[in-house]
Amino acid sequence: MVTAFLFTALFGLMLIGMPVAFALGLASVLSIILFSDDSLASVALKFFQNTSTKYVLLAVPFFILSSVFLTTGGVARRLIRFATALVGHVRGGLAMASVLACMFFAAVSGSSPATVAAIGSICIAAMVRAGYSQSMATGVVMNAGTLGILIPPSIVMIVFAAATEVSAAKMFMAGFVPGLVIGLMLLVTIYVVARIRRLPAQPFVGLREIGSASFGALGGILLIVLVLGAIYGGIASPTEAAAVSAVYAFLIAVCGHRDMGPVRGAPWRKDGERLPVAVGRNLALTAKGILWSPFDGEVRHAVLEGAKVSIMLLFVIANAMLFAHVLTTERIPHTIAEMVTDAGLTPWMFLIVVNVLLLIAGNFMEPSGVILIMAPILFPIALELGIDPIHLGIIMVVNMEIGLLTPPVGLNLFVAAGITKQSLLWAAKAALPWLGVLLAALILITYVPSISLFLPELLEQWRIESANP
């Protein structure tokens, strides 16, 4: 009865238009009031603990802020130039460059919509000018943009780690190879389509341009090395690496690339003399020193935007974890696990059910919400059947990638529709031909666990051998 009421209340509230976060919280509170011995005071305490005691969740606002700075600044433009210099001369090279640029940007942003917005705003128009159809250009960027939540660092992986208590660092390691596999599958598909349709190729830009483009993209590439190297090398936790990422993204956008500068003209020196705007366009340091150095509206807007997105996501997480608390208290996941075991489902049959459930759920909810609702239910069943929890996490993330491309709640569709000034239905049709690549990758990743587990197991073995020479 508790299970039926909890899920009926949740989906009923969402069907009448209530936001997911409020529906999760209200369904949980009503279930506690009607069926549980817990007091309402415990609800407030649990709601507070959900966001204040999980250290890994601190990485979420830092990665979001880093993503906003990188999207607002010129990092995306420089990564696109670098990718185009590498593969633009191949038939279909601009589309391939878009995929590579999405992979590079995914490795610094951790967000799929941000990847589509940053790369799509430049690459879609460039491909259309070069002779690609707008539908193909948009479909390629939307599908490649989903790698933003698979190639580490990934905000969705952090949410899964917080919901299941698995290692966020291992999740990051596990997502790297599947991300490369999906990127390679997209590149091969583009090349085949380009040969069939005789899509144009750009002239070879020369080694000098490749060197210049790689130097320009060095700021973004160094961030990839900094964050992933610190995590994989055991130097920093994902949360610490996220904090470094946010500071680095700010410095590279404001001081390195100088895409953001001082507000109200230039800053003032201590002697009252106004400095020229051209001095660095940012921190403008002089021998006499600066009384104050304000930043322009772009920086303030980036910080406020990051704060708004972080608050929204953390509010969803807090309510979803309250929902998970009710599930655990009432032993709902354990009951379902016993039912699955008694039904005689094998691991491969269970994974089929998982994929179907997640593909359906991804149509109606954003990725973090689906992960937070489904992970506490599926996690104990997977353990009971001997499925590695890291492998389960990657399967869920890949399913959420596909959910980003399916209406009515596919976030990438909304971003692409806004960029192209087309309807949501048009964006969905543009994404559809390339969605088969992601579905094929989902099947491959689901039933070949070594794709996800190869790197975590390799690094774990290396650490053990290093500790015991």
C-alpha cells in the first residue's frame, strides 16, 4: 500500500503540472504522515542532511560555475578551431570536428545542454554555410552534445554517486572509455554518410594553423588534464578538482583569453588616476597598485547564472533524497529485489528491464531526477544479481543521454530549437536518424561490462602494485 501510494502520488502530482522537485517532496511527506512513525521534525532534519552532509555534492555547484564561465568565454570557439584544423580536410570533416569539439568541451563542462549551446551556436551555422543541411548539422551536434554527461567530469555521475554512495572518482574513470566509444561510433557514421551524400571537405589548413589552433585551445585542454589528472592520479577528490576547475575556468576566461573584462570602464589606481581600458581588460595590475578592480556584467551574470542552476539542482536532489529515504525506510527496494529474485530474472534480462524503464522515464524527466528516483530502487537489485554498481551507473547515464534527445522533456532539443529558431518537433526529427548510434552504443555498453570497468580496474590494480612494490 505504501509503495502504491508513494508512486501514485508522485506521478499524479507531476501529471497535474507540479514541478518534479515539489512532487518528490510532497509525495514523500504525505507518505510519512500517513504510513510512517517518523515525525515531521525528522523530515526537516533529513532535508537538511541531504545537502549538508554529502561532501561529493559540493562538486555540483563548482562544475556548474566552471561550465558557465567556459560557455560564456571563448574556450568553445578555440576548441572548435582546433578540432576543425585536425579533421576539417576529411570528407564530412566539419561534422566530425563538431563531434570532436563536443567531446573536448564535455571533458571540461560536465553538462550536456551547455555543450550543445556552446558548440552548436557556432558549428551549426558553419556547417550550413559549407553545404550541410540544417537538419543534419543540428542532429550531429545534439547527439554529440549528450557526451557532456558521460565523458568525465559529469554532474549526473556525481548525482548517481551521491544517491548510491559509490565512488565518484570511479564513476568518472568508468565513463571515459564509453565516451570515447560513442564518439568514435559517431565519427565513423558521419564518414560513411559523408561518402554516400558526397558532403564537402575543407582545404587542408597546414601544419602552421594546426599548431596555432592547438596553442589557442591549450587553455581548455589543460583544464582536462588538470581535473582528470588530479582525480585519476589520486591527488584530489572530485569535489576538490571541481573547485580547482571553477577557479581555473574563471582565470582562463578573464585573465587568459580576456573574454570578460572590467565594468564601468577601467579600474582606478590608488592615486585616483583612471587606467586605460586596454590594460589587460581585466585585472590591470600596475606598480602603484589598484584600489579596486571590479568585473563587468558578464562575470556577474555568469556567477548568478551558476548560482541559480546550482540552487535548482540541489533543491531537486534534496527532495529526491527525501524520497529515497522513504523508499529505504519502508524497505521498498528490498521488497522489489526479492520479487525480482523470486521471479527468476537473470542479470541480462534484468538489464533489459532497466533499459526499458530508463528510456521511458527519460522522456518525461530530466536526467538528475530520473537517477535520484530510480537508482535507490535498481541499486540493491543489481547487487543481488551480481551486477557491478559502477557498470549500472554507466548504463543509467547512457540511458539519460538518449533521454536528452526525446520529447517532451529532452533538454538538448530545447537548446537546439533555440539555436536554430525551429520548433521542438523539428529538432526531434533532426536528432532521430543519429539516435540509432546511441541505441547501438547502449546495447554494446550494457552487455560488454569491460567497456565501463576496464579503466577503473586497471587503475585500481596499478595503485595496488604501486602501494606494494
